[in-house]
Amino acid sequence: MKNNPNKENSLRHVLFGSLIGTTIEFFDFYIYANAAVLVFPQLFFPGANSTVSTLESLATFSIAFLARPLGSAVFGHYGDKIGRKVTLVVALLTMGLSTIAIGFLPGYASIGIAAPILLMFCRFGQGVGLGGEWGGAVLLAIENAPPHKRAWYGMFPQLGAPIGLLLSGGTFLILTDSMSSEAFMDYGWRIPFIASSLLVIVGFYIRLKISETPAFENSKKEQKEVKIPFFTLLKSYKNQLIFGTLSAVTTFLVFYLMTVFTLSWATSDLGFTKRDALLIQLLSVLFFAFFIPVSALVADKIGRRKILIITTAAIAVFGFFFSYFLNSGNATLVTAFVCIGMSLMGFTYGPLGTFLSELFPTTVRYSGASLTFNLAGILGAAFAPMIAIWLASTYGLNYVGFYLTAAALVSLVSFLVISKKVHQF
């Protein structure tokens, strides 16, 4: 099938294909995040101290972020060499099979230390798969986009994050409402991991129907291929890699503070039930989802870089109100706090994929965009929930807010000094 983005059905395939893949990937990723707070501390890391068990569980959560740059390098190499389509299919399968396997793992009580080791291995597979998925999905969208709509097209894969979070959070909410705590801990938590196989089959089918992007095809025709994209990045695009990574750090940090940290803190220290905490989170995700397309529309009007600078400055200010909202213990204030944070997340996340992709030429774009995004994940998210819990427990919630503000200032400086050059598509 020829790739013709001017055909309506082809355009639908492109946008739905970029959206469905990231939805599946983030659904898989977030069901792990929910389980890492609600289930895994007791099942895989039992101990006398619940805080230590939670921290050990969240440490396995971090593994995927450490694996994501590896996925970016491997899948980015092949995505820049042989094409976006095949690479995206393999990345989806890597993530999907790793997630399904988690649903069948025995707990610590059955096989001892082998249980958390197997869990870490599967989590590593999730990270490798997602490291290759995101960049390809974004490129699938924006390399088919007209120049004046790149942020709009680029926000479709970004929408996969809130949709995946809604599906995962909603699934856990339904399960906790429909079965006893004992049944949920025994087998109920496994259902979303195993059921993700259905989503993977759908995504696999859709991805096979999509043809290669015009930008990649043109690059191949003009023989602009580079031998090893990763080495070319390090040699010729160091500044884009460094400042692109630092500019995206705050996006990750604000998200995981609003989700994983807040879910953990609300259920352990504020006295919220798991159900109430999940409901607050699901409500906030609607704000996240709403502001992704809004930010993309604005970004196509005023520029990707400008809206990211404005939003990052707002996040820096938001960090100073962290303790005021959360320390209140008031459900309304806590809900408002998380919704505001996720709204800011939507504003920064919507145009981010397009912004990072425009830093690199076609020949190294898959590798470059993926690496900057996923290296930012390590710095901004891999250890963020653990650091935040430690700061809050040791110094108070004020310092979690200062942590967010400091990261936002680093990102703000990076946006200001990064190259303004936009590469051709």
C-alpha cells in the first residue's frame, strides 16, 4: 500500500495508529504503576515496615525508565535505518509480552526471592518496548503532517498517555469495587495485565495496515542515511541531546508527582481510601487529556518553544503551593491540587513530542527524539516517587514542592538556550 496522507482513510490510519500504540503502551505502563503502589509491596516485597516495602516496589518501577534509553538506542537505530513501521510493530510486541507475563508471576510467598527478580526482568522489558514505541509513534504522526499542523498531529500519540491512564485507573477501580480485598490481592490484580493481550492484538493489526512515512521514504530516495545514528547524534547533535533532555525533565516530574507519589501519599499518610484516591486521579486525568489538544492548537499558533517556556514557568510557581494543598488533608483542596497539576501537565506534554522531533533531521530523528524523551524520563521520573516520599517523610511536603520548582527552573533555562533551528521534514 502506498503511503498517501492526502487520502482521508490513510490519514485516519496514521493518526489512529499513532494513538492506539501509545494508548496500549501507557496502559501497560500505568497498570504497573498502580500495582506498584497498591499490590506489589505486599505480594513481592513483604516486610515489617510498609514504607520500606513501598520503596522497594517503587524501585522496580524505576527499572523501566533506566531501560527506556536502551530501547531508544536499539529501536531508534532500526527506525532510522529500516523504517518507522516495522520498528513500531516490534516495540509494541516487546512491551505487550512483558506486561502479559507479569500477570502470571507467582508471588514471594511461592518462590521467594525469584519472584521480585522475575518482576524486575518483566519491568525491564516494558521499559525497552516503551523506549522504542514513543518516538516512532510521534514520528508516524508528525512526518505525515502539514507544516502548520505539526503540533496538532503530534498530540495524537500524546493523547495515548491520559487514555491509557484512564483505562488502567478505571480498571483498578472497577476491580477493587467488585471484589473483596482478599480476592483482589489473590488474583484480581492480574486481570488487567493479562487482558492487555487483547489491546496488543488490536494495536498489532492496526500497525500492520500503516505504510512508511513520506519523510523517511524521501530520505531513503535521496540516500541521506547515516551509518550509526547513535554515534552521529553524539558527534553532531550533543547540544540538542543535552538541552532537549533537560527541557523535558519537568514534564516527567510533574506527572509522576501528581500520580504515583500523590496516590501513595494520599492512601498512606492522608488517610484516603484506595477508591477515593483513584477517583481523584481519574478526575485529574480528564484535565490532562483536555489540555493536550488545547496546547497543540496554541503551539501551532504561537510556536512550540514559546508555550513550553510559559507552561514551565507556571509549573515552577505551582511547586510553591505543594504543601498548602496536600497538607490540608481536605479532599476538595487535594482534588483541586491534582487537577491543576495535571492541567499544567497537559499543556507541557501536548507539544513536547513535536518540539523534540524538530530538533533533529530525518536521518537521526527517531533516535534523537526517543533518546531525549527517555533520558528525561530517567532524570525526571525514574526515582521521582522515591525521592518525593523521602523528602516528604524527612523534611516535609514543602521540599517536594521545592524539588518540582528546581526541576522547572532547569528546564526553563534549557528551553531558553536550546537551538531555535527547526529541521526540515
